[in-house]
Amino acid sequence: MNIKINPFNPNATVSTNLFAGRKEQILRVISKLEQVKNGMPVSFLLTGVRGIGKTALAKLIRSVAGANDDVLGRLNFVTSYYSVESGQDIGSALQFSLNELTDQLPKSAMGVLSSSLGKLFKNGKFSIGVFSAEVQSRQSEEVIALKDQMVAVLTKLVDTMRSVQEGENKDGVLIIIDELHNVSNLNFCAQLFRGIATTLDVKNKGYVSFVLIGYEETLDEFFQHDASARRLFDVINVDVMPKEEAKEVLVKGFAQIGVTHDEAALDENIMVTGGYPHAIQMVGYNLVYADFDKNIGRDDWKSAIGRTARELQTKEFADMYNFKGKNTLRESILDVLAVSPRPLKQKEIANLCEGKNIYQYISPLKKSRSIRLNPKTDTIELHSHLFRMAILLHILPRIQEEGYLSDVLTSAAEGRTLQ
């Protein structure tokens, strides 16, 4: 039996060979890393909602930074990636990051580090300070101590990497730290990174860049004790993918396994995903699963959309809608939006929810990404067509058996304004 290879993997970070889109962000990072290559430090903050593709973008950035590719700026950085665990302090995360760098250093560099860094580098591993659960004044002292240790390590690391024999030397250091919101002492991080970057720059050792990844809402806490650190970071907000980039993801996957596709069907259906990378991967996976003639057509799309919507009820959409328990007013608002053929104004939703006070739910629904607000038209729509499908599949028995939301359906069928 031949087992069909599926290039899409919704449960893992997108592989670099299937990565598509994000060209503007990639070019922006490459151009800035070319500055770092010349001793002009720049660091980055990648922000965006969960599942938007921040980690996949960081994975590609890391690949490009170490590729030494003529087309991509001949960047030849030593790189590390670390994902912070909940409650972990930043010192511990930086120590793990530094130790990953050693795996990419030549033996000659290891010897130099061992002889010059003393207790900070023993038996091929870095050992730097970590924060303790002390009062704020004590933490400030520890920030300074950790900053000094990081500067000492990175100064010697830069000197060593740039002075080893030809072919082994590197352009600089790229340290990627993911899940920044998990850091226990996040409010001291901006002070720490500003201190590291500024000191290295003054010492003409600015060949170091940090990529920090987290949610946009964590930025205020990150900069709490050092607002001036904002100027050191290039903030890149990772948003949903536009239509052409979303299509590119699927086309690359189909090409990898030699499957053709109906371009019109792709064009008509791709934005059911809302441009969310995880949804794109799930639809792609189910399209390949549904295909039996090596051509992705309309029937395959129909099957894949239904299957994906059902799967997302227990995955990404489980935090956005209660598919298992009793409907609350929160779910009623989303039901109305799912049944409506167009986005609605808040007053229309309130009327269709029997005049109940829906306004207190709008902000939490937006925060959970269940809905999107269009400020130009002052209307509200659901997260994506897949989310709509997931809700409709859930409430279909009520529609058929109880006439649930029949007034909305009747108004829509007759083309009347929803009251």
C-alpha cells in the first residue's frame, strides 16, 4: 500500500522549504542584519496573536542568518533559538541560548573562551547568573550583574568568532528568544537588553542581535522600567497573510508532492482561512487527504473545509466558542454573526439577541480573536469563514429542529436589513 506523503503539518512549525509570504518582514530583517554584520546593533520584537506564524518567521530568520547565501546578503551569523517556559527567569533563558551557540563554534574558539572567561565558561558551557525571587531593589542589582556578565561573554565571543582562521569566522551573533510572555521578570527585560546592546555598541562590539517573540499586549510590561529601550528594538507585528501569500503556501506544498490544482477553486476558497497560517496548514493537510486524482479541485475543497471546521472545534476554536456546553449570550452573539450573510453593526446584533446588553462582550470577543471590528464601516464579523463553518455545523440541529435564528435566516433570504 502506498502511503500518501502530506507536506502540510498543522501540529508543527512550518518548515523553511514550505515557508511562503512575509517577504516584507524578511527583507526588513535581512537589511537590518546587514547593519549588525558591520557592527551597528539592531534587535527585533516580533509580536502577534497566538498561531499567527511568529515562530515560523523566526525559524526562517535563523535559517537566513546562518545561510551565507549570496542572494540573501551573505549573512553568516552563529545563531540560537530558545523557547521560554512559564515562570522561567530571563537569566536562565539567556544561559540556555548561549550554550546552544557553542555547538556552532570551532574548537579553536572554544579553547580561547575557556582560557579567557574563567568561571563564566567551564567544560564547554556558559554559566551566568539567574534572578532570585527578591524585592525589586535586589532585582535591579541582579539586572546589572547579569548585564555585565552577558557583556563580558558576548564581547569575548564576538572577538573570538571574528578572529579565527578564514572559513571559520562569523559575522556576529543572533539570539532568538520565543514565548517572551512566559518570563517571570519580564518588567526588567528592557533594562537588561538596553544595557547589553548599549555597552557592546560603545565598546565597538555591536555584532550582536536579539530577536524576542511575544504578544503585543506584553510590550507595556516589557518596557515598564525602561521606556527608552524602545528605540533599540525594531517592532515587527506579524498579522494575517494576504490572499496571494496564503495561496503561495498551498501552491508550494502541492508542487512538492507533484499535485496539480484548480486555480479558480484555490482563488475562490483560500480566504476561508482568514489568512491565519495555522488554518492554512490545516486546510492544506485536509486538501491533500481528500485528493484521490492528484488534482485539487472544488470537491476536494468542499471536503477539506468541512473536515477542517470540525477539527478546529476542538483545537484553535475551542477557546473562542463553547462547542460543548450550554450557549451563553457570548455564543448567541457569535451564532447571529455566523448566520448573517454580511458583517453587522452592534445595534443590529443587540436587536437580534432580543435587545440584551451585548456591549460588555464585544471587547472580550475581540481580544479572543473570535470577532474582528471594521472601523471604516463600524461593523463586526467573525474571525474567519472556517470559524463560521464550525459554528454553523454546531448549531445546524437547532436550526433544523427548533427554527433557531429563523428571523435572521428569513431576513437574509429576502434581502432585508436585519432588525
